[in-house]
Amino acid sequence: MPVWRLLAFVSVDWSSWGGLNEALRLYIEYLLKNPNVLRLVLRQLTYLVVSMRQKLLAIPGKLYSRLGPERFPREAAQECEMCIHEVLEELSKFPECVEPNWLDKLEEKEV
């Protein structure tokens, strides 16, 4: 199953459905029973994340070169770059967040 389908599945507003836990459980069982599909999903997700990271990091340089130093000064480019790095730092914590008791582990690291 393509990763876009997985993302579409996860992004659906399930609050009115009530069957989110059951649907996720069934989907996870499907992935675990089909290791080739799971590998494909992981490969596609990796490609998506790497591609997104590269495009995010290119934003300040593109804006600076397109708008010029008068409309997008170097300081603004540096601030934009810093914001993007903060977002990528948060995303880098994602693997820790999917482990059981991830919130407890995160709080222990911060203390």
C-alpha cells in the first residue's frame, strides 16, 4: 500500500467514527502479516521524509535568491533557517514518540 494511502488513512477525522482503535489495529495487523508491504511502506515513508527535509532546508536560499537582499535580507533568511531547523529537530524525535511509554521517556530526558 502506498504511503500516501497510509497518510490519508491517518489524517481522516475519526472523531465521529468511534472505530479508530479498531481500524488502526486491523491496519497494523495487515502490515505485520505482510512484511513486503511493510518494507514498501517504510521505504516510501523514508523517501517522503528525506525529500521533505531537503525541500525545507532549501527554502531560505530560494527566497533569498528570488526576492533579493532588499526584500528578503540575510537576517530574515537566517531566521527562517533557524525556524526550519527547529521543525526538523521536532520531527527527529518522532521515532522516540512511537515507542510505548514515549512520554515518560521524554520527560526523563528533559529532567
